[in-house]
Amino acid sequence: MGSIYPRNNSLWVKYKDRNGSWRCQASGFKVGDERKAQGLLVHLENLIRSGVDVAKEGPMTVERWSRLWLESRRVKGVVIVDDYESRLKNHILPHIGALKLRDVLPVHIEEMVLSLRNKRLAPRTVRNIYFQAHAMFGKAIRKGHLTINPCNLDEDDLPAKMDKDPEWRATAIYARSEVVQ
């Protein structure tokens, strides 16, 4: 376990990296903000436990976490990884990808959903994008990167479960060759 110590009116953190070597770095907090510095230390230790080389990679952004999360889906053999990757690239990352993972707030998610609705995407598509983000942030909680999930919108903040073209589903009939395939 690492420690916090004062140095010239600022707080520094000391921790062991992935290789077991001691590292010291400025926390960015002043003396008196020990609680915040302790939170940073816990965050760094959680990153290291999950296999991240914090000395090389810098802060955990949504974009960086999404790559790690996507890779974990690939390793598990999830069939729809290409869909996940497309939703990330086209819809989630343009809105919140540059934010630090721990800085994402429910208001950012709400703005993203509103923007997706304004793009006139199908309601089910917007819901799929939102629930993918929810799953991605949920995994970040389990890995110790976050304490709460910013995807906590109410059901009435999301579009209804309906198709963009309500009459389409009646015509969606498989041909015999498609069923056989």
C-alpha cells in the first residue's frame, strides 16, 4: 500500500508500480487536501491492479477505457463486438471520449442521449448506445476505476422501445434460404 507525504506545501503520492518498483509523483493537491490525495492514491493502485502501466499511459480517459473494455469483450468471444466498436466510434466517443473516466457525470450522458435523439436515430438504436455505455461504465466500477455509474438516466429520459418505422416489422419476413442459413 502506498502513502501520501507533504513536500513544499504540496502533497505527493508514493506507490508501487506494476513491476514492484516504488514511484513518487506530485498529486496536484495542496497540504490540507489529504482526502483528495488519498482518493488519487487509491485510484492509481486500482489501475495498477487491473494491469495498467500508469507511468506510461497517463490518466484513464473514456476512450482508453473503451479500448480495454472492448478487448475484454473480444477475449470472451462476444459475438457483437463489431456492433460495440461501431457504437463507440460513431456515437459515444465523439461526445465523451476525451473526458477522464472519473470526470464523466450524468449530465454528460444526458447530453449525449439528447444529441443522439436530435440526429433522428431510431429509438432502439439510441437505447442500445445508452445501455452499451452503461455496461462499459459498470465494468469500470467492478475494476475499481469508478465508484458510481454516470449512466443513471430514468426510463422516461430514454426514447420508447419502438422502431423508427413502425410498419417495417410486419414486412420483416425471412426467406426460406435465410432460415436454412
